[in-house]
Amino acid sequence: MEKKKGNIVWNFFASVKLALFTLFILAAASIIGTLVPQNDTPAKYIELYGPGLAKAFKMLAFDDMYSSWWFTGMLILFSLNLVVCTIERLPHIWKIVVLDNLATTTADRLQKMAERKNYSLQGAPELAITTVQEIMEKAGWKTQSAEKDGGTLLFSQKGAWTRLGVIIVHVSILVIFVGSLIGNFFGFKASVLLPEGSSTDKVYASTDAHEPIPLDGFTVRCDQFDMTYYDTGMVRDYISKLTVTNDDNSSFTQTIEVNHPLQYKGLTFYQSSYQAIEGQFSARITNDSTNKDQLFTLVPRREQKWREEGVTFGITNISGPDMRRQYRYKIWFSDGKAGPSEFWANEGTVVTVKRPETNYSFSVKPRFATGLQVVKDPGVWTVYIGCTLMLIGLVVIFYLSHRRVWVFISKDDSDKTNILVAGLSNKNKIGFENNMTALYEEFEGSSLIELKNS
């Protein structure tokens, strides 16, 4: 170890200045990465910042901050710094954890401790040792003993392992970095715009080239896209009904909305955006007798057929929008059993169409494409483990402490035995004072022990 400390490279990576420098750069980069939209199109950056600044952002990879080579390099540099600092500190911390406090503590040192009290006992030291051990055990302090300095030294400690809290935090940061790197190198971010009624077996990488990425043995279909609104007419939520179909034709359907994604085969599909398809509308028709239903794409003034049911229908007129920015549609509907039905349907409202042999439920609205962000992050569980470790480490650092109590028992010149009680804590001094006060009360509650002036 001493040889490594003399090494200039080792000293560079063990430097606290390096740690502060990398932390500052990472914090500043994270702020920039939060303020500057990530993985957007070049046109969007030009629109937001102008051509010159957009070009500079591109050169500095501010548009893809967390995957940039220099950000990854800073993470690796900080990780090396953290590893070396941990290796430097661990032997010293471990030495304290396993320290023989009976061998290394003297009676003189106990007299200099701020937290101490002196007692006496009328009787032999053997009686004092037995009495003190009983008191300590009753107070939750299991003691060890050794003969030294002309007396008997008792020692007890709690939370020696809490000295490792800082090491746990260091390790947790490294685990999080490893998880992040796994996600960067083996995962991807992609997106797809999926019109209602359409399916896809690929998504498109969130890069300038938007390379297609095939889905692993399944397709995703958007059965339905809906929006809910506040009373003011503002959009409250986007909801997509998705069906996943595997190559063996097994399938399942799940509805997703913002913050409630679909997860399948290591991919997470987030509801991220939507886009209206100009000039197209979606109509859903249900046979109320058989409950058969189907989604159709309509173009105004063009017939559409539901051949299984022998139904023909279409939009003949559109009015609106109203104050909620919604439209009304005039529908022509025929099943060939009698004269056609014509009616107005409000956007998204279900209308019952009464026909001679059955009734149909009919609804129509603009046709949308749901915008899905697709993320593959194989390092996410590693990051979760790192975060859990960090929480544990922070709890240990801020709420737990290493508390040590010594009792030195020595024969007085008279027929009394001196009892010196002293203690130390590396943190939470107030809490430790309360611990010692409780212990002193146990001593002072004994009929054999008297308090002396310190």
C-alpha cells in the first residue's frame, strides 16, 4: 500500500480534488442535459436555439448528453477515483471495526474523555466487576474484560459495522454507474408512431438515422387511441389500447397511458405523444345482438363496408369544432334490410342505430396515431440495486453510530473500589449522551454503588 501511495498515477486517482472536479462536471452536465431536450431532431434544436448554438450543442453532444463519449468518460474517471479512494480508506476503517479496544485503551485515556463519571463501591474489586457486568448487561451492553493498568477494564460497543456506511455508499455509486453503462451499451431508446388499427414489428432508434429495430418475435397493434379532457377542453390524458401478438399467434391486450407503460420481453412501451391523421376518422361499430365489433377507418364522403354484417356506412357531413374543439358527424348507415339511417353523431359519443333485425352501436372520432417511446434498459435492475444500497448506506451514515463504553475498576487505598465509566461515539453526540445518561441511572440505581465527584 505504501508503494502505491508513492505512485503518481495512484495519487492522481486518489485525489479529493479530482473527486470534486468530476462531481462538478457531472452535476453541470446533468443540469444541461435536463434543460436541453434530448434526442430531438436537428430542426427542433435550430428552432429552439438558432443555427449557431444548435451546431455547438451537436458538437458537444448536448443533444444526447448521457450517451456522449465525454460524459461516459467522466463517469469512468469518477468511478476510478471512487475505487481508489475506497481502497485507500477501507483498511483504516476496517482497522477501527475490528480494533481491540481493551488492548489499545488506557485508564489515563478514559480520564480525558468528555463523557465519563466516577463511582465507588464498598467492597472488593471482584464484587465491583460482577455488579458492573450485571448493570451493563441489563442496559444492553455486553462486556468483555481484560486486566491492565493495575485494574480490570470492561468494554462494550454497538454499531462498529456502521463505520462501513461510507464504503456502502461508495459501492452503491459504482453499482449505479455499472447499471447505467449496461443500459447505455446494451440497451436503446426508440419510438414509433402507430395509427389506430395498425400494427408494427419494428420500432425506430432515437438517433439521427432512426434505424429500424425489429421486435423480438412479436408485433404491437394499436386497437384504439383515446383522449380525456378537462372541462376547459384541455387534454387530460392519452390512452392507447395495445395488442401484442407473438409469432405463435398467442396474444394479449393492455391499455397504457402516461406513467402506466406496457412491459414485455425486456422492452417498455411508454405513452409519449399522439398525432391526428388529417382527413381520416375512426369508427367503431358493434352489433348489439352478437357483440361483434370492428374498428374502421373512414374518409368523408367515401363508403365503407362491414362485409360480415352486410353494413355500408360513411360520413356525409362534418360540423364544428365546438367550444371543446370537438366535431359532429352526419352518418349514412344501411344494412340493406330497410331504408338507410341518417343521423348526427357527436365526436366519441356512442349512438344506437336501430335497424329491423338488430341494433348497432356506432361511434366516430378523428383517427389518431399513438406515439410510443420504446426503451430497452438491461441495466435497470442493477441501478435499482445500487439505489437500494445507497439508501442503506445513507441511513447508516446519518442515523446510526459507533458507540463504545469502557468501565475501569481499580482498588482504592481504602476498602473501597473505584469505578470509572466512560464512553465515545463517532456521531450523534446528543443521542449518545442520552444512552450514557440511561447507563449512569442504572449505576446510580444500584444500592452498592455511590457517585463520586469527577
